[in-house]
Amino acid sequence: MIPARYGPVLFSFILSGVMSLLVSGISTFRAAQVDQGFLGLWVGTWLTGWLFAFPAVMLAAPLARRVVARVVAREG
């Protein structure tokens, strides 16, 4: 098992992977349509996108948490 202290990094890794997979797939489909080289092109764009998405999520997540904390009502 992975120690709990690595949870935020693992969350960012998985979230950025899934989101970049979806966005690159849609973008690749719109640009190239489905042909014989689509899957290879998609994987290449996904990996490139993930390379940028993971650090972006790591940097943006704390800011997003602070913004959400300011705009939601406190319970109690």
C-alpha cells in the first residue's frame, strides 16, 4: 500500500491522467478524425499533455482549494 501522505500526489497523478486522456482524445478526433493512425496519434498527444497536466494540477490544486473554501458556506 502507498502511505497516506502521498494521497494528494496520487490524486493529482490520476486526475491529470484521466482528464488529459479525455481532452487529448476529443482534440485528436476533431483534428484527425478516426483513421488507421488515430490510436497512435492519440497516445502521443495524451502523453505529451499529461507531461504538462500533472505539474499544472499539482500547482493549481492548492489554489483551487483556497478559492472553494472562500466561496462555500460554512456548516454549523
